[in-house]
Amino acid sequence: MNTPRELLTSKLSSKQQAVLRKMKISDTEPGPLLTNIACLINAIGTGGPTSSAYFALPQRLLAELNLSLIDPMPHDLKRPQLRSFPDLMGLFLLLRSTGLAVGETKPKRAVLIDPAMLEQWRSLNPTERYFTLMTSWLYETSWDCVGQRGGRRKGMLRDVRDTYLQLDHRSTTLTDHRWGILYGIESHVAVSLLHQFGWVRLTYAEKPKPGKAAEVREIKRTDFGDAMFVATCQLTSYREDELGDMQAKLENYFPDWNKSLVGHETEYRDGQYTFKVSVGRAWRRIVAPASASMEQLAWSILDAYQFDHSHLYQFELRGTKGSLVTVASPYLEEADYFAEEMRVGDVPLLVGATMVFHYDFGDDWRFQVALESVDEANRAKIKAPKVTAESGKSPEQYDHGDW
């Protein structure tokens, strides 16, 4: 029996190839993934109110959702949070990263299943659904969409690899004193998703401790998991062609994998945008045309507060899939978008949502920029951003000694 470290540098053996060819993806094979995803899709449906800043699953439904899953996690929790159930958190990450679950702010803040994406989802066969979720898992998931800062790295390929490499034995028993494998929410979610995808089998303690969720007591590698680890672990999470590499590597074993979900492109919204820009107790209302660049909006914010233009900046917001998106000064070397190339109307910000204007990374000024409205009827009224209302005194930009 090869260890994961030996698998890391090996090629698919004839036995592993046979395991892959034999596997027929279904709602319950190789793991409970597709059945559990269907449960969440049905539960979320056309929208559930949520107070979460990340459009997460409503807290009041978590215990009920946990019970709806195959092999629900035993617990003795009175007010569970999403992080209390790694299975639910992992499945929700998949729904967000594929674009199936989205957030809306009007008429109320809610999380819902996107109807167009759901129609696409229903057109996929089980194999296509499984690999749509798997590629999103490895390359697209973002910890940002559940409030865990993951930096600029997307996908759980590294988390999966690091967790799997610790499973030296076919069956690994965990005790309260073994912290190496499951340490922190990231590793708990990683191993839970390994179970959902059928790469491992988990066994929980029969009885949870008072006020706690049950602990994982055994992690058992499967033959399918070892084969999939060999097929994916040598890929990286930084190349744009990784999906093509994976599909080319696996298409002979899973000929039913022909298509995947195709996400929506963010559409340009024309009109007059009204922002409320706050710092401390002061605020300024700025109206901008959709055609204005984000660089123009940045300068208008600085001018509104009598700040100079001498430092770098970036806008920080959540994209449609919940991950952190940055729109940065053209003098920064790395960003998702650059401000002089992106228009106000291109920004994927919902009415009622807020982004951060982060200015001067040394002094670390953070302005809250709330999108109050988009008036499509007045799209031609103004040509550049302008301040229309204000309250409070502007803070001193340099109030720390002899700058």
C-alpha cells in the first residue's frame, strides 16, 4: 500500500486505472456529494433571508440542514454556526464557487439559487455534475465567501493535498490528543469534502461532548481516492489551463464528462450611480455615471475629503461568487482589475452592498463605499463623479507628527 507521499510522485498504476474505469458516478457514488448538494439546492430554493455579510446559510436553518444530509454530524449545540458543521460549510462553498448560490440585497438580504444556473445544472448528467463540483472545489473555491480570509489564492487544491499527505495509513485513528491532521476550520472542511467526494470515509464519535459537535475518530482512504489523488495532486492551482489538463487526464475513464457549468459574465449596467462614502462619522454622497472609470471615482473620493493623490489604492469588494475582488491603482503590480480600465457600471456590486476604498497602505485609510441606488433613467444627466451631499468634518490625512 503506497503512502500519499509516494502517490504524490507516481503515475496511475494499472490497478488505479481499473478503479477509475469501474466507477460509475451517481447520486450516492463514489460519495454522498450529489445527494447532499441536491438537498441544499432544494432547501435554499428561491431565497432565504440571511443576516450574514457573506450571504451565508441562515443560522436558524443549520441544524435542520445538517439533519437532511446523508450521515449528518452528531452534535450537542444549542446555537450552531456554519463553521460548526464542516460538511455544510464545504457544500456551501461549492454552491457559491459554481455560481449556483448567489446573494441579493433587494427587497431583503437573502441567499438563493440562481434560476439560470439551476437550469444549466439540471441539464448535466451525474458525471458532469460531479466534476463541475470537483474542479470548482480544487480551483475556484474561496474562503472569503464564508468570512475566512484566504488571500488571493483560490481553490482548495493545497488544502486537499496537505490533508491527504498526512494520511500515511489506510485507516487513520484520531484521538483528542492528535492535532496534526485536523487543526483549524480549513482542515476540517477539507477532510469533510474528501468524504463527500468519496476519496475518504469518515467515522465520527457516537456521542458528542456537551455543547460540542462530534469529533472525527477515523479517516479511511479509499482506492478511488488514491487514484484521484494521483490524477490531480501533481497539478497546480495557478495555471489557467488546469481544468483542460485534468479533463484530458480523466476523459478516457469518464467519457460522460462532456460539459460543465458556464458562469454568467458580469454585465455592464448603465445609469447614474449614487454612493455614500463614509469614514469615521463623516460621509459624502457621490453621484457617478456608469461610464466613469473607477480611477475617476477614486479621485472624487479623495477630493471630497481633501486628501492628496500621492498614494496607492484599491477598491475591495465581493464578486458574484463571494470571493474577494480588487480593483486597484494602475501602479500596483497585482490585482483582479485595474481602476483606469474598469468602469463604474462594470463593478459587480449589488444595490445596498458596500465595498472598501483602501487608500495609502501605510496609513491604511479605509472608506466604506455603499451603493445606494442605480438610476437607469438618468443615464445621461452627469458626465463625471460629483459630490451632492456631505456630513461631518474631513479627517486630517496626516495627523501623526512631522510627516
